[in-house]
Amino acid sequence: MQVVSRTRNCLPRLRALVVIPGHQNLTATATVLGSSSGALGYQLRGLEKTAGFTIIEHTSPLTPTAAGHSFLTEARDLLNHL
């Protein structure tokens, strides 16, 4: 999380990330967020690259990996403190 929190536009990306799990796909998530699936996928890939691991498994519904679950918990805690 420390590496990710130093990146540009970290908070909007984390806010989008915590919405992803449970949706059928990125298109459904993007609709809820009022974004495009391409932009959301780009943000997710960027976060995963920076974090160094896969956060979301592309299953239906979208689910976090074991490492992603811990990351999402930390992201939610951070966002709740703002």
C-alpha cells in the first residue's frame, strides 16, 4: 500500500478499486462509477503493476485474490479515515 499511496491520483483509483469486487465484470462496475470499462481496466492494471501482484481475479463475479483481499481491506481502512 505504501508504494501505491505515493502514486499520482491514488485516492480516486482506490475509491474505484474498492467498488469492483462483486460486479459481474468491469463494464458493470464502470457503469456504476460513471466511467468507461477501458479507463477502469487501465486503473486496475496500473494499481496491480505498482503493487506487484494481481488484486482482482477476472472471474464472474469479479473477486479479489488472497493478496487483493488484504490490499482492499487496507484501502477501505485508508479511505474511511479520510
